[in-house]
Amino acid sequence: MSPPARLQAMAPVGGIALSRVVREQVEGKVPCDFDDMGEHRVKNIERPLHVFFVKGAGQAETEMRSAKSPRRLSVCVLPFANMSGDVEQNYFSDGITEDIITDLSKVSALLVVARNTAFQFKGRNVDASQVARQLRVDHILEGSVRKAGGRVRITAQLIDGTSGGHVWAERYDRDLNDIFALQDEISEAIVKALKLTLLLEERKAIEQRGTKNPEAYNFYLMARQLYLAGQITSLRGSEAIIRLCKGAIKIDSNYALAWALLALTQAVRTADLSPDRGLEAANRAVALDSSLAEGHVAKGRVQSNLRRFDEAAKEYEIALSLDPELPEANMNAGHFYCGQRNFGRAIPLLEKADALSSTANPAVLLMFMYRATHDKEGELSAASRLLARAEAILAQEPDNTNAMGFLALALAALGKGERARGIINRGVLLEPDNVVTRINFTRAYALLNDVEAAIAMMQEISTTWPALRVGEYLAIADNTVLADAPSFKTLIAGMRAS
């Protein structure tokens, strides 16, 4: 099947629609050979729109396979309610939910709704049957977690999506040290209630937790919660993630997931927190578990920072082959190919990351990639998605400056300059040391054609964050009036001379 035919077949799958320009790139109507975002210039590493962005490579093929094999049962695991009376314990109930989703996803006879889709119902009083109809699933799993001292109580109930009746329900009251055995027990009970067969290799996969130490697991869950909340981009947030990961590793030095998150955080913060930019931690994660996609994602990010682009591409492709549904793999790989100006490869990855993830990051990159390909429709679509995502985050967390950066970008792209400036002023006052937010504010000024304000903020960034490269400043100005402004050219010349 030719690339255009594959795109037409796959476009509806997973709700991901490709932009007109990307389709034309694949069909050969629009050149897809861009320069590097910074000073390094490369040709595309492109295999035309290699398909990692949808489940099932080709709708026609999927339908043929499904006609020959029995229909799989489907389930949505709703976020377990935190009954601890302490909102700071949300990380634990969310972590339990994520682990159950991951465990059930390893059962070949079961289709499990992705985390991002399930977590849109967090904190909402929903009717299980209505959710089942909306998501078109057979069953809903819901429950609660109460953690106090060294004890944990978990209640869970499996609900028939059609009748609303209980298929299975149980309450567990255990010592916290039994948390891993408890998670295994819940997953196996659900499989049994659905009258499915758990294969030996699936049982072994479920039992692989990465660590057997509940305290290390607890530290990791706290770090992951901060990461999912976008705190990796702020100095204080990233420092907290690193402390928690190191705390987990101190307890269990073989905890590959903790090493991977440590490496990714150090890579995102670059030289500010790690002289080797996370390479040692990434190597350790991969050495401990080469089948862990997160480790390869972290190593890819580190290698990209070190400008070892061939090695970075290799690590990202390994990560995607190991877990094509991992949001971090799609997001970071898309970010990398965006930097290589390989938009035909980057856009599908980021569209998938946007569908899988609850963060606004993919929409930001998509907005600028569609802008670079002169696809106004795609740019406005991404900006509108970014606006909705940022507003939803701020409704829950009014002081989230990362979301303010995203909101300012979306507003600027949509021509709402006055509101964008108000958000920028508020964000700078709340968290002046968040470099990613500052960069997004600078981009927002550039989209508003305010060269003076953009240059002023760039000068502040270069003083506070001297580790940033010239190429990153060129990327900020790309496809805006800032790129041709004499004051910007003077700033870049001064940076190169220093």
C-alpha cells in the first residue's frame, strides 16, 4: 500500500487527523527537507511517515484480522478516588490506577482505555454506564484508595457497561509492604471475573514492578506525579524530581524506572543540574532493563542534547518499537524530529502524543510546525487545542506557570494579544526562574510582533540561563518577525562572540 493510501486508511483511527500539508508532504507535493532549528544543518532522516502514531498499521488490515479473531473485551479503569483526607496523597491513588491500567494492558485478551482518556474523568461524579457508552467499552473499573501510616485500603468494583450491574467487587485492607502483591491480586481477580485466560508470560509481565521496595516505589510515584504535572520544566520542580528519584535509587539501586526519570529530568534541565546531562543515569537505566522504553527515551534526549543525533534517533526508534503507546516516547521523539526539521516524521508522533497525553506540550510543537509548513488551518487547530488544554489545567491549578506559558502562546497565535500580555505579566511575577515558561512567553511576544518585549525577555534568559545554546534562541525566533529584526541579530552576534 502506498504512503498516501495508508494515510487515507489510517486517518480516522484513534481520532488523529493529519494536516493537509503533512498529507501533501507524503504525496510528494510539498518538499519536506528543512534546515536544522539551530546552527546544525542535516538532511531528513526520513522514511516517509513511518507509522507509529496509530494503533494497528492500516485500518483495512486491522478489520481483516478482527474478522478472523474473536472480539476482545474492553475496560476503562477510572482514576481511583483518594480517600485519605489529604490531597497530597493524590499521587499514590493516581499511581495505583496507572499501575492497574499498565497491568491489564499486558493481558492480550483485553483492550484497555489509555490513561489520558480515563483520567479526563478524575474528580468527576460520573455514571459508569454513561462512561461505558461514551467510550464504547464493555466494563468500567472504579475504586478508591485510603493510605494511612503503614496501612492501605483499596476498594475496587468491576461494572458491566450495559446493565450497570456489578461483575465483581472487593475490599482489601493490607500492610503497605504488601502493595505489590495486592496490585497483582486485583489484576488477576479482574481477569478471572471476565472469564479470561491469563497466559504465563502475561502473569510474569504483570509481576514485574521494577522494585520490590514499597518505600522506593512511593518516592518514584511522588516524582512521577511532579513530572506529569509539568514540574520538570521549573528549576524547583526538577530539583524535587531529582531528589525523589535519588531517594528511590538510594533505597533500591536497581530501580530502572527511577534511573530513567532521573536521566530525563537531568536532560531537560541540561547542564544546570548534571555535568553529563543525564548520560550516566540513562546508561544505568538501559543497562538494568533494556526492554524499558522509558530508559531509551531518556537516553535519546541526552544524546540529542549532546548533539549525537544518529545515536538519539536510534534510541527513540528503540523506545517506540518497545512501547508505541508511551506518551513520553512519542513526545520526545517528535520533539527530536522537529529539531531536525523532519516534520513529516515529527507531526504524526506529536499528534499521537497529543492524543495520549494530558500535557499541553505536543500541541505547542504542533502549532509551530504547522506554522513552519505554512499550514494556517493546522496552526489554528493546534492553538485551539492548546488553549483548551491550558485553560483546563489552570482551572485546577491557578498558579501553574507552565500552563500560563502555553496559554500565552495559544492566545497570541489566535490574535488575543491583550489577554496574552496579562498572562505573561502574571506568570513572570509568580515564577521568574522557570526558563521554559520564559521561552514560551518570548515566543508569544514574537507571535504578537512585539520585537522589543521579546528581545528584553531573551536578554533576561541569557543572563539567568547561560547554558542555553545560540540555536535555541534561533528556534524561538523562527518563522516570526523577530528573525529579521536588527536587534535580534545584534543579540545573537554578541552571544556568538562571548
